[in-house]
Amino acid sequence: MTENEVWTDEDVVLDEDEQQEELYEHYSVTVDKGQSPLRIDKFLTNRMEQVSRNRIQTAADAGNILVNGTAVKSSYKVKPQDRISIVMPYPVREIEIIPENIPLDIRYEDDDLIIVNKAAGMVVHPGHGNYSGTLVNALTYHLKDEPLFQEGDMRAGLVHRIDKNTSGILVVAKNERAHARLAKQFFDHTIDRVYHALVWGNMEQDEGTITGNIGRSTRDRLKMAVFPDGESGRHAVTHYRVLERLGYVNLIECRLETGRTHQIRVHMEYIGHPLFNDERYGGDRILKGTTFSKYKQFVENCFRIMPRHALHARSLGFIHPTTGKYVFFESDEPNDMKTVLARWRNYIAGRTEE
């Protein structure tokens, strides 16, 4: 990389479920004043370390290479002062991926992509402390006939992720072309993502928007934090709507405009409504309610039923990388979250009747 090139995606070293959702990288470069005409695929191959010409050509075919804001093909010849921007899925990382025959809840599959309903507790891809039993281990077995999954890539086909203890819908690409086109949609924030979350407190407004840069906490390196003045972190926007008011907790819908690390979890903590049983952001203790021992026992029972933060990736909508048509997938909350919601409904109903 030259001094003119800018790395614009965070490269954080954290456990798998701590890393940012998007699994692409973004390079930018301004062509030198004395540059002679040269095919852009060759120009970028010469300038970018450990990036093959084939990867660059695949990115160009998917419309992921922009020159002065306009998509170009591999044959485009660069000119002095051209501003080049390129988005690509992350390259292969050196780690042995062992195919594992792990059952998957597959909601849809075609030649280009697969939609998985991930269970809470499953890590998306191998990382520190999680080298087996991950979604990628399972996909590498399930898709062993696909070239993309035969190279031992720890991020094969992935363009986004959800936390280990978050359940719900994920899209995975099955080939390089689909991978590049889906990565571009995530980068452009044109993917429709809806989450359901159970949060502490009764929200004042029925709907709203939370805007605040998200970055690594300066107090706790295992947490993310909101930097409202924009002095640090990355731009993040979450839109929320109350679906159900359950006394001391609310069931809400969150629509992501951006996809930052722990975005919903940290944004909800920031406005004083942390996720129910979110141990990292303070939701694993009684924050609202009464001092009655029966209430304390009720909440602790709910924590035992759902020993994780109450967050579910409900739906995903995007443009199919081959057909060009809008597709939409969704899944209901898993049983642990359904059971806790039912208990809160019964508790509130009983309190009303007293």
C-alpha cells in the first residue's frame, strides 16, 4: 500500500463474535500525476499486496471498482489523478478449516447463495478460542463441491456476520461472483436488515433513530462504545420501533442502516435500554421493576431460560446477485426467546388483573 491509499475498514483483533459484521475490505488510491496509461487490473495488482489479478477482475465484473465514482471494467486504462475505489471480500487467511458435518437450518439455497438460520451459541467462523464447530466448518462440509469452499478460507462466502449469541438469518455466497456483488450491497448499505430485541425499560417514543459513532471503548477493550461527537469510531445509525410494551421491558424492531460491531447492543445501552440479559452491556441484572422477591425470582428464571442477550436477526432483503430481483427471507424468534416473551406477557396480564 502506498501513502496515498487509505484503509477504511477496521482491522480489530477480537474474538469472532466481537468483530464487525461486514466481511469486506475497502481500498482507495489516487493515481500519481506521472502515471502512464495502464489497464486498471494490472495497475491494482502492482499496487495491492497479496491481491491476485483474478480477484481484482472479479471485483470489476461485479461493478465493485469505481474510478471517479463510476464503475469500470478490468480493461479500463488509468489516467493521472484518477480516484480509484475498490470493494472486495476479505482474502484467504492462514488457518486450517476442517469440514464438519454439523446440522444447519437452511432456509433457501440456489447456485449462487445459501440462507442459513443460525442458532444462538454458534460462532460464525473460526477465530481465537473457536477453531471448530463454527458455521464455516459446517458450510465447508455442506458445500464441499463448491470451489469457493475447497480452498480452506476461514471466511469463505461470508459478507456479514452476527454475534455468537445472536440467532437468525445470514446470507452466504457460493461463488466469487455472488460474493463480490453481495459485498458491494453491504458496503453501499442497500441491504434491508431487521432484528427483534427485548430491551429493558418502557421506551418513551414508539419509534426513533439512534445516531452515534461506534468504536472500541477506551475503558474496556472487550466492549464497543458510542462517541456522539464523532471524535472516534465509525458512523452508525439504528432505526427502532416498539412492537410490544411488556411493562418493565419492550419488544422492539431494529432496522440497521449501518452494520457496526455490536451496533444494536451498544446503541440501546447508550439510550438507557440495554438488551435483556446482555452481560457485556449491563442487561444481565434487574434494571427495571419492583423490589418484590417474586419479581426477582421471575426475572432470574427468564435469564436461565434464555442465557444470552435477547437479539434475533429476523429478516434479510437484498438484490439477488444473478437475477437482479429483490429477495426477502425471515425467521421467527427461537424457542428460548419465544418462551421468555410469553412469560413476560403472562406476568403483565397477571399484574393487571390484581
